[in-house]
Amino acid sequence: MDTLSSGFQVRSFDCPHFPSYIFCQLLLGAPLKPDGRVVPCSTITTARERWLIVESWLELRNYYACEKKTGVHRSLVRYYIKKELDPSFHCGSWGRKECKVFQDYEKPIIHQEILTYLSDNPEARATDLHEHLTFMLYNREFSIKTMNRLLGELGWSWRVPIRFQTYKYSESNLAYYADYLAYIQDISYEKIKFVDEAHFTARTLATGKKVLGLVGKRSYTHEKTLHCKSASLTLLTTLTGVHPVVLDYREESNTQWDFVEFVLACCAAGDLKPGDYLVADNSSVHVALDSYPLLQEIFDYFGVTLVKLPAYSPELNPCELCFSKIRLFLRHHNVSGTMMERVVEAAIGISHENIFKWYKHCINPNIILPEIFL
């Protein structure tokens, strides 16, 4: 028994299968039992395990006894002993040689093929690109994960796209877009009334997707909206009325005649006054062939001017922001009552200040134009 300068005690062994080894009995402070056995340690490193295993095996010459003494499974004991007996067995630093699917001289060719294919097919899916590369490489087998690694080397990855409507950017619609913004700037906010519809079900407006529960236990909740009917909400914004929004709640119905009745009711109640401008989109509910002549007569009689929004331009309608606020309220507030009562309570939270801010956001070209031409 010798002592190193660091204070560790070491023991020398002579074995016909090994050169002369020196093993640390107290390597990095490994604790000992009264009978001299090493206490198993779950945080032991790989090199330290191997030294302790080899020392125990040289002493006991039995895999099961070595497992009992060191606390290491006998299969791992066999692996370390074989690795010490045969220097050529798993001689790499990580146990085996690296297996490359594509060699370095092949990658520039494959990269060029990927770029060419994506240039011709910019909306290709992962399976399409994988099938093309498999065919070009003479049916060589490789996974989509390997293909994604090649795309990463080129600086590409699969992303969630920002979708936009192509017809919105047609020449005629862009010209009308500019004319509308120029026209609406000269009208007072008090004279502008926006109208729009939203369709939803009670299930889509549930009070959150998560509930509080114990860790490791399933959580349950009652489903009360399975057979609820779909609802339609027509909303009119105003800055001059007692309430900033006027609502019409309907179930299983959203027709052109429902819109006519809503407009007529607003005119009769004074929500639409002579000299007002009613701004609506080009939905079939608003400009249907059967009801449009009657709508024109109502507007002419009450002195209301109908202004149509450019096609595919919800960013110009503050009603969309009202609907977003209502949905947000319903999802984050557990309000009891019917769906209509919940919607009304959510709409009460919309103030004249909100409407004015949203008018400014949807009418000001300095805010709108940078958003659509990003």
C-alpha cells in the first residue's frame, strides 16, 4: 500500500491479463465501509466506475459478487472488463465510430439540389422534398430528420407562415383602398358608424383551456356547451350614442333579412341619424341582390350614406377589435348565465374611449399602411 502526494491510498496489482495497474482506493474521496468495501455512489463518473469495477473484479473474479459490492449492474461490469481486456473494443472516445449518412463531398451537390427544387416549388411540403431527394439519390434511405439537418445547414427551417389574401393586393382593390382612406379622412368621427357580424359557438368561447389541479393527477371539468346552438352577433359602433356599441344577438340565423331588420331598428332608435355614414364590408349579407334595393330605400329615407370597405380589409373595421375584446372577456372571466347574457356583460366593458382609440387606429393611414405593406 502506497500513498500519493495528494493523500490518496493506492494499491498495485499484478495480473497475467493486465499490465501493472495502480488503482485509487479512495479516488476523489470514495467512502469505505468497515470491511473495506466501497460504498456505491449514484454521482460517480464513468472513469471512476471503471477503476472501482476492475479492482473489485480482480479481487473477486465473479460478476455477481462484483455487482453486489460496487452496486453496478453485471452487464456494465462485463462491458468494462471486456474494454480493459481488448484495447480495440470500443476504442473511440464515445464508444463507436461516427456513421455519416452523407459524406462531406456529397453535401454541396445535395445542397444545390435542395435550393433548385425549392426555387421551383416554394410551397413544397416536407414529404415532397424528401421523396424528390430520395429519387435523385437513387433510393438511398435517410430520414426526414436528416433532411431537416441539411436544410438547417442552408439556413432554412419549417416556419408558420403569415397568410394574406392575394386578391386584396390587386390593382383595382389597392386603388379603391387609397380612395377610401382619402375619403374617410374628411368625415367627422361622430358621423361614422361601423357595422359587422361575428359567428361563434359557446364551445369556442370556453372559460380557458386549463384548470388548476394536483400534480400527477387528472383534472376533470363539466362540459355544458356540447349541444349549444351557434350564435351570430351583429355589432354597430357609435361615438354619439348612450352606449358605444349596439348589439343584435341571434341563434342559428344570419341572413340578409336579419341585417335589414337590424339597420331599420337602428334608424328607428336613433342610432343611425341623418348625415351619418355607415361603413360595412362586402359580405353577401350586406349587399345581397334581394335585400340591397330595400336597404337603399331605407338609407335614402333616413339620410344615411352607405360606404363599402375595400375587399379583404378587416383591419379597417374597428368592429373586429370589439369582437376580440368580447372573446377575450368570455375566455378569462367565468361569468354565469346564458351565452347572450355573457356576451352582453362583455360588451358593457367597451367604453367610448375604446371606440375612439380603435377609430383612430383603423382610419389613420400612418398606422394602417405600414401594417399591410410589411
